[in-house]
Amino acid sequence: MTGEIVVLITAPGEDEAARIATELVEAGLAGCVNILKNVRSIYRWQGKVEDDSEVLMVAKTRRELFAPLAKRIRALHSYSVPEIIALPVLDGSPEYLGWLREVTSGV
């Protein structure tokens, strides 16, 4: 297992996702954030089953940056309980992982 993680974050729309992604990359909390449009989310919220269109962000970062990254997301996000889920990177190309460590090392 590496020290890098992938963080999944949903948002209500592309504009909010782009604003959050830009802030994370500019702050060095993520090396890259992909934005995937047209995600259909079915979930339980406040006792009801909801069916909404959302945007999914996939942020690549280092495990030790998860706490400040999550804090920044919560400060920027419009949801009261945003999805912020980290998954370990088991392996990856040495060149990409090296680049990721380099661009997130200034934090």
C-alpha cells in the first residue's frame, strides 16, 4: 500500500464542484481532481429515500493531507453532511505517485 489516497466527494452541481476542486488544487491539498457529471445518487436522508442528480469529484492526494482536505471541503461545501470518503491507493505508476507527492508536498 502507498501513502496516497483517492477521495470521493459529491456535490449538487458542476459549478460548486469546480470551485471546490480548484481550491483544493490551488492549496496543494490535492494534486488532481476529476469531475464526473451526471451521477445519479439514490440515498436515504432524513427518513426519506432521495433520488438526485449530482457531480462526483475524485481527488488524488496523500493520506496525511486527509484531515485538512476534509476540513476545507466542509468549509466550501453547500451540503450539511458532504460525502468525503478516502480510499487507499494500493499501487500505482511510480512516475504518477512521485508527481502527486511533489505537487502536494508544499502543504
